[in-house]
Amino acid sequence: MASLKIKTGDMVKVIAGKDKDKEGKVIAVNKKNNTLLVEGINMVTKHTKPSMANQQGGIVQQEAPIDASNVMLLFKGQATRVGFKMDGDKKVRFAKKTGDVID
């Protein structure tokens, strides 16, 4: 399985779908399904029953997973593709637009 180029905590820009051109921070990554949870993106309405944790119940807005192919990494305010290269003996991500090392 190929490694995912976006990690938890990265800032991303949506490039396709109903939330196109919106930006947000990655909350969670699911490598198995190639999906991401992004803060404030792909909001859905969920009806919840009252429980011990949520006494009230009711209608809740929450993020739904978005496919990783529909987002691009934001690096220094620019959307860029991500590549991998060896920096000494360490594998690092780099921004293809600028060539700078991301982490």
C-alpha cells in the first residue's frame, strides 16, 4: 500500500466537491479507506439519541470523511503536490511547487 502524503495536523485545501476552495486542518487520517477528516469541511447532520454522555440528544453537525484525492496540502499559503526524497538517511516530504522540505 502506498503511503499517504497528508498527515494529521496538516493544513489542506479542498480542490473538488461541494466544499471546493475551503481550507482546514486535518483531524484524522484513515489509510485503509484513503480518507481524511478535515475541520469544518464536509459537514453533515446527524440525529443522536439521548444518552448518558449527551443527555439532550437532537440534531448535531459533524465532519464526514473526505477522499484524500480531493484535497491538496497547503505549504506557506500555497496548494502544492507532495513528493518524497531522501535527506541523508531519512525519508522526508517536500513541496513540489517550491522544492522545500515540509518535515
